[in-house]
Amino acid sequence: MGILSDELLGQLLKFRSERDWQQFHTVRNLSVSMVVEATELLECFQWARDSELGRIVVDERAHIEEELADVAILLAYLCSDLKVDIDAAVRRKVTTNAKKYPIDRARGSSKKYDKL
């Protein structure tokens, strides 16, 4: 299983197939669309003060969830189309990051690994 259950992924793929949208879902188009949707998520917080973020998360919850769902759907399509096991990819990335950001040097720091 990846970021979505097999059942939900099947629903998404069926939805896309029924509308004949695969023709538009190239790797480039899906990648661009994922960035666009992530930007729409970011708009929820644009120009907000840090002190306002908690209220925005509550007030804009439905909108935030919709934008996160859009990003997840596009990621699921990409992973399916490219045959990427996202769970395995994330596990590899966590292992890589653990080496780049050892606890004794990275704990509490926002510095990039080459600046630790």
C-alpha cells in the first residue's frame, strides 16, 4: 500500500479512466499540477502572521483539506504511472536523512546538513 489504500487508488484510477484523462496526465503535467495545488494550499497562509496560523487552520480547515487532497491525488497518479513504491522511497529517504542529519548535530537546528 502507498499513500492511499489500494481501494482508494483504484477509485482514483477508475475516475480518471472513465473521463479519458490519462492522455493529459503526463509526468510533466502531473508534476506541474502538484506544484500548483501545493501553491493553492500555501495561499491559505499567505500574508498571515505566525500568531494567526492556529486560527487559520481552524477557520480554513475544509479548504486546507481540499488542497491537501488535490496534492495527494496527483502524487498517487504519479506514483501509479511511474510504478514508484512511495513507501519504499520514503523509507530510503529517511535512512539517507538520518545519515545527513545525525541527532547529535542536527537536534534543534534548522541548518542544512552541509552547515551543521
